Amino acid sequence: MVKNIQKVQFFKPRRPKIKVGAFDVNYIKKRRPIIVAWWSAALPGMGHIHLGHYLKGLLLVSGEIVLNTLSHLNTAIFFSMTGQFQAVHEVVNYNWLILYSSFFVFAIWDSYRICIDTNKSSLIEEKQSIKETAFGAIDTWGMNTLNIRNPRMAFVWNGIFPGLYHLCNNKIISGITLLGWMITISYFTKLPLVVLLTMTGQFTEIQPLINPQWLLFFPSIYLFTLYDGYSHAVFYNRLFEEEQAYHFHEKFGDNRLQMER
């Protein structure tokens, strides 16, 4: 008896490359795992945010800041950098520090693992004959489209205050995460007041205001927002060009426009 063979046809590629939503443009692309792991080491959760895992990145960044603060790790690092080694043992809460250590190692390992898996998916997606692209999305929450962006503006707006250019790029979840924590860090480090005292030349009054526990969060997040905002803007431009090229190829094929003289 001959068995009926069911033919299955896929109308969409198995591996999509891009998803455009009102809150973000998320995509897969090849990245260097060591770079992603490095950002996770600088501050757990930032590697996940760069890879597009925003919810996990939000949880890891928040957990890092909470556990770091409870263990007084940044204060201990500050005392180590200034040679006050005896003060390190006095200030550290080892009960929270041990919990933080496992949290820290997991963030590095997990971001490295996800990056390798994403690179494999990106390689397979590039080999597909049919691609799934999207130009934009419009719903009741807002609208978002692919278009040409100026990557240099990432340095301008994120340089003024980290997270602003992420909102400009419609990376709402990562923008709120970075912007929200930077506002919190700026408040506890009294950064606006420090800037005001610096501009007015009252340098002697700055040192008593500085809180090293919160201050040491600042460089990691500040530099990450510059890098992340710039790299996403550059690749958004590539996605726009790729989507346009694929659209015109599918619609017009290899036909060439003939101009009559």
C-alpha cells in the first residue's frame, strides 16, 4: 500500500532577520562574543541589552546595581584604588558579595553563549534564498520605520545624557532601562550639583559630595550607551539599504530601467 506523502511548503523563511515593532527594531547579526562578554563584565546585563534581550538585560542590570550596593563592592573597589586596604574589609558585606559573584559570572557566561547561538542563526539566515524583511510598524502605541540615521548623533545625545539617543532610535525598553538607572545614579552621586560647582569654580566643595558607591556605576553605563547607540544606528542604515534592495529585486527582478534619449 502506497502511503500518501504530504508536501509541506513554507511561505516564510525559517530564520527571520528583523522584527520591527512600535517599541524597537530587533534583529540578529554576527557579533564578536568577546565584546559582548566584555560589556557584561563591565556591568552585568549590558551584553544582553546589546544582543536585543531587553527584559533579561533589565533584570540583570537591576540585579547588579542592587547586589553591588548591598555588598558595598564599588566602595571597596574605590578604597583599593586609593590604597586604603584596611577599609576594604571593614566596608564589604561578604554575605551579599558571594551572591553577587555568582550573579556576575552567570551574566558573562550567558551573554557569551547567546552571542554564539545568535551568530549561528545569522549565518543560516544569510544562506536562505527567501528573506523576511520589514519596513515599519504602526499601531496604537506608536509607529516605527527603518530609515537612514546619523550615527554621530549617538555621541551627541548619549553624551549629553545616556539613554536619550536610544529613545530617538525607538529602542524604548533599553532606553528606559539605561535612562532610568542613569537618573538614579546621577541623583545619588549628586552629579548635577557637581557639574554646577565645577562650572562656578567651587572645586573644594565637590569631594565631600561624591558617593563612590554610586559613582563607579557611571563610567560603565556612560561608555556603553555611546557604543550601543552608535553600533545600532550604523546597522539600522544597513538594514534599510538591504530591505530596499530586496524589495526592488522582488518587485522588478533583474529588469533594468531603459532611458530613451
